[in-house]
Amino acid sequence: MGKPTGFMEWSRVPASKREKPERVHDSREFVLPLAAEEAKRQAGRCMDCGVPFCQQGCPLGNPIPDFNEAVYRGRWKAAFLALSSTNNFPEFTGRLCPAPCEAACVLSIDQSPVTIEQMEKEIAERAFAEGWVQAQPPARRTGKRVAVVGSGPAGLAAAAQLNRAGHSVTVYERDDRLGGLLRYGIPDFKMEKGVLDRRLAVMEAEGVEFRTGVDVGKEPGYRALREQHDALVLAIGARKARELEVPGRELAGVVQAMEYLEHQNRVVSGLATLEPRLNAAGRRVLILGGGDTGSDCLGTALRQGAQSVTQVELLPAPPMTRAANNPWPRWPLVFRTSSSQEEGGERAFGLMTKHLSGSDGRLQQLHAVKVELQRQEDGSTRLVEVPGSEQVSEVDLLILAMGFTGPDTAQLQEELGVRLTARGAVQVDGRFATSADGVFCAGDASRGASLIVWAISDGREAAKAADAWLSGKPSALPTRGRDASFG
């Protein structure tokens, strides 16, 4: 907690942002730091609620009341030690997490929650600035070798924890640089890549070995990699994109969101020059998908100088307030406006794409029909087309941001014999172990496309299970601060 009466004295004050006309002309982060006194007040709003639902809402079980109390008292280092005890990368979650903890905050029942996500960022940035984030190599090595495939948040969390346990860890990354979607999926305006690089430098100093440009499925192969190590952790993500299966999909001008975002990230990092087919400048852009990935594409298109941008969602617009069947402390299914959506563009809801058309092999029009949710006799709902609601949109660049269907598992099955779930994800037991001996899996590859905070949590838990398997006894690695029931 912070100040017992703080929530009655101070209102929620979010961090300031750079002005929209300025920030859409560059790719730098736009969320500004809180002043020290304001941070103290915001932490002081953490009330003595008795049961910290926020901590249950956080997949990591972060000790939120503890670090808020420390910030309110001016004990920033104590806040950092509390936060880093459960979260390896608060500088990531403080920028990128949708904050299920805030949705579960008791203040959310009838007012604005504590600024928990921003507080994580403030604590992490203070820790780096003050030099509190130091490499801590293990005191002794176990002689066990572990391979981690994938350097996204799940893989990095697993690697950090296994290294902390004294195992020799090597992380294999298919791309030319480390970070997975943190590197090439998240735009710099949400997290500049220097934030990632400084954390990787700490991990490397602690003894984690990184190998980039290694597509394990091709060389050395999953079976060979497992034979070369005492244990294997799969953190390969779930990057198979959902396709738009309509006539006209083959027209030039239709691209997948991750191809679009990855290329832009490479351009911003100076690793590529902007390809005309992935440049929104002067073009009419439609984005299919109303989620975070679609929002990132919107912000990117605005920065590239699009003539117009519209983000299209298949489902109808959600309600402005919680529905009766969506009570606190569950995640609120309500209408939201992201930072990119604040910057410009249009949003459309309840539209289903029927086909695409164009000329000379290039996209020119998207043909859609309005849809609405109809409740069935069994209580379920389904989308139904509205008669006579057909409409046509002029479009030069169509970006598909419709989500992901799962990981690429063909070689995993062939070489390791891992079982899959009915939805095509890697099947794991309650200890993140796959059906293959000594092979564990964490993050989106087993969970399905999800949040960064869940990826970090899964990586930590998989590391704990792998450590216990390697040592033949209960692991001394920390577990979640509290079981997360509402994430």
C-alpha cells in the first residue's frame, strides 16, 4: 500500500505524452517520465485493500503493494528489489503490458486504478540510471547445458532464470538480432531498441550465450540440439499468421502485419531501406484487425505519411462500460482507444471482407458487408450478415492483422515427437514439460498468442521446472508471487 487515504486525496494522473503532431514524425518513444513527486503521489494511491487483487491479476504475481509503498516512502531501490524479485524485465512490461493488474485493482470498482504499469517503468528506469541493475553471474556452475530456442520474452526469461540456477545456457535465435517480437514486432515508438539491448548486455555479462542467425529447424536440427544439451526449452512463439481467404487475396498491395512491422523496424534501425510495397506514404491504407498488432500498424502507417488509414474490426464495437456478465476483477471487455488510435485514422466495426478487386494485378477496392452478433437458442452467439449492407472501400495497401494461428511445429513433431493440442500449440503438462523427455516449452508456442507478461511468467515457470528436472530435486528458483486467476 501507499498512503491509506491517498486514493481519496489524489486522482490518477497518467504520464504525459509528446504532442501528437510532433511524435508522428519520428519513431522515438513518446510517453514521458513522471516527475518524482507525481510518482510518489501515484504510488500513494495504492490503498490498504486487504486482499491485493492486483497481484492476482498479474500473471507474474508482482508484489505491487510492496513496491508502491516503497516508492511512496522514497525507497526506490527497495521498490526495484521487490519488483525484480518476480519480474526479470520490468522495463519491458512497464512499456508494453496491457496491465491486467490495473483491471483487477480494487479502485477499478468505482474509480480509476493505480498507475501500476507506469510505476514499473519508473522503477526500472530509476534502477538503470542509478546503476542498481548489475550483472550477477551465478556463484557456481552445475555442469549442465541447456539450449533455449527463441529470444523473445519467454525465451529470455527462461534463459535468465536457468543461468541464475547455475546451468550453462545458450539461446538460439533465427533472426539476425536478438529479441524476437520485442526486436522486430514492436515499433520503436512503443519501445526503443536500446531498452532491449541494455538488458541483453546484462544477461550476456551474467554468462548467457547468444547465437543469432541460427534456424534450429534447418541446422543443427531439433533432435541434434537435444542430444547436444542436457535439456531443451522451446520458446519459438506462435507466428503463423491468420490468412484472409477471399477472392483477390493474390493482388499486389496485400501484406501481412508482421512483414510490414518487421520491415519498418529494420528501416528504423538502419538495417534496411524502405521497400515501396511496404511504404504507406500517400496511400489509402486499410488494416484488417482491431487488436494491438493492428494498432501498431496504424501508428506506423501514420508515421510513414499515409493519405488515410482505417482500422477495420470484424466484431461490433464493444460497450463503453462493463456488461453485467463481465464483472470486476475480470479483464474489462470495453471500448478502448490506443495511443496510435489517438494519433489519427479511422476505425470501423462489424465489417466482414467478402472479396478484393483491382486492375493490372494491383489492389484497388475492398468489398465488405456489415455483420452483427445474434444470440442463438443455446445461448451462444454467431455473426450474421446484414442484408443490403454491402459497401466498397478504396484501398492501395491492405494490411492483415487478424491474429496468429499457432507455432510452426512440423519439425518439432518429426524430430522430437512432441504432442500438440487440438489447436496446434505445443502440448505441455502443469510443469511446462512436453511429451519429449527433457524438452520444455514456454510462451506463445504452448499458450497461443498472448501477452508479454504471460510469456515472461511462462518462461520463469518453465525454467523452474527444467531446473528441478535437471537436478532431480525441487528447484530453488522463485515461483510466481501469487497465482494469477484473472489474467
